[in-house]
Amino acid sequence: MARLFAAATRRVVPIQVRYVTPVAPDRAEPLVAAVYRRVEQDFGMLAPPIALHSPAPPVLAGAWMMLRESLLANGPASRAAREAVAAGVSRANRCPYCVDVHATALAGLMRGPDTAALLTGRLDELRTEGLSALTGWAGAPDRPPPFPPAHAPQLIAVAVVFHYFNRMVNVFLPDSPLPPVPGPVKTVLRRGAARILGGLAERGHAPGEAPGLLPPAPVPADLDWTAGEPHLAAAFARAGAVIDAAGDRVVPPDVRAMVRDRLSASVAPLPSMTERRWVEDAVAGLATADRAAGRFALLVAYASYRVTPADVAGLRARDLDDRSVVELAAWAALTTARHQGAAAARDWAAHQARWSR
């Protein structure tokens, strides 16, 4: 059944991805083909959240490396704990697609009293204390961390990865990986998916196998929380380097400065982001030629679920091809995710300091 599921996802990818055209497996260049092989080998399927990056091969490799080394690779935190963090971050970022996938995988792993709530994404109804605490921390990491110090790098890594992927998925994928079918049919599909995803999640994977896809890179200061976990440090540093390079290539300098300045002023999305006027006021100071990129980057950073076809059309009007659109989105998404991860690491360190007094 898992093999049929994997084969089916290859057919689903071009149907689900919007705004850009993913690279077909039989037309993939060497780096894309290598990533596709590893994704199917380790993840069990060619997942659309990975494949949507394929117009930008180095970004594709970086995204896969971060996901593989944080969520899939063996480490101190259980896979159930990691899936709980993934689901909790996804709920906070209003990414129903990722909530569906990771809450369903968690249901397949747990097979307990929380199954019904997980299968419908009702994370606020979890009764298992550990799971409830992890999903709560994932959505508000300034809370006391519900895990031992040895688990911190891995769980912060998972949180960073899903701050990144939620933004990419909200832009390029639909609200659910499941087809629009009646409720009873959807319930059957969710239970079947839970069995498959839970079974795939139970497989162990050795850490450190993904970073070889990209050249070495130094670990920047905002990723120093990966210290002590070489496979995480290597994956995140290399992914960060290629996505930063993509940003340098395609994101206008004034747009990069604007996004970084606003992130440095606030970790959480601003309340006024619920109004599009906030975006228009923010980009008004940019050169006319840069406003479409600025608008898109701000939305990806702060409210990716509000990106519209008109926002992407604005990029196309400036002659951005598929690769450039993916790179712009990836830069804004990872810049925000790294900012969130550094803040989570500081909060975790502050809690540890208080406990040690």
C-alpha cells in the first residue's frame, strides 16, 4: 500500500502545485533527480511541499536537507514529539495543509484516545498531556519548554523548518492534501492516510546523510542553537547559504532591508496585518519597480495565507520566472523562520537560566 501511495503522489504533485510548474521526475536535472530519489527513499513519497521547490534546484536541496535532518533523522526527541511540534507550528501559522499532514501522521503513531481529534486537526482538544504541551509550546515558544535540554536543538529545528514550510505551502499548495469529498469519505481517507503516514514515520533514519547535497557553509550567529548537533548545523547552514544567495540574486536590496528591519522590530505578526492597507503602506516607500516583490515578501513573512493570484501576477509583470518566484518566497520564508528560531532559542535559554538559579 505504501508503494501505491508513493506512486500516487508523483501524479498528485503537478495537480496540487499552483503558480509554478514543478519539474517532472523524468525530466529532472542531476541535483533535482538526486533530491527526488532521497525524498522517496526516506519520506516514502514525493511530497508536494518538497517538489514545489524544484524550479530552483539548490533551494530544493536546502529545503529537503532541513526537513530530513530535523523531522526524519533519529535524535533525542521521539518522532511523535517532532510531529506534535510540526502540527503546533502549522496551526499557529494557519497552514491547514500541514496541520492535516502532521496531525494525521501523529494519529498514526499514537493510535490512542487522541486519534479522533488529530484526524480532524483539533489540536486544542488533545488529552495526552505531553502532546498538548508540545503543540502549545510550538505555537507560543515563550512558554516554559515541555522537554529536557537535550531535546532543544532538534525541536527548535523542527519549529524553524515548519515556520519555513508553512509559508511555502500556504502560497503554492491548496488548503488540504485530500480531495474535496463528502465528510464520511474524508474520514475513511484520513484513517487510511494515518496508517500509511504513521507506518512511514516509524522508520528510523541515520542523521547526517542529507548535507552532502550542497557545499559546506559556516554556521551564522542566528543558527548557533544548532551547536552540539553537527547534522543540524551542517544542514541548516548550507540551506541558509543557498537561500541567502537566491535572495541576493532575485530580491531587491531595499526589499531585503525592509523585511529584515520589520522582523527585528517584532517577532509576532502585527495585528494590523489583518488589513491589506498595512502592506500597501509598507511598500509605499519602495521604488515602483520593487513594490510587487516587497508586497509578496512581506505577505510571505507575515501572512502567507493572504497571498493572492494578483500578488503573484505582480511578480510575473516584472518578468520573474518560476525559479525566481520560488527563490523570492523561499528567502522571505526562511528569513522569517530563522528569526523565529533565534527567538525561540533565546526564550529557551532564558527559561533554563531561571531554572538553574
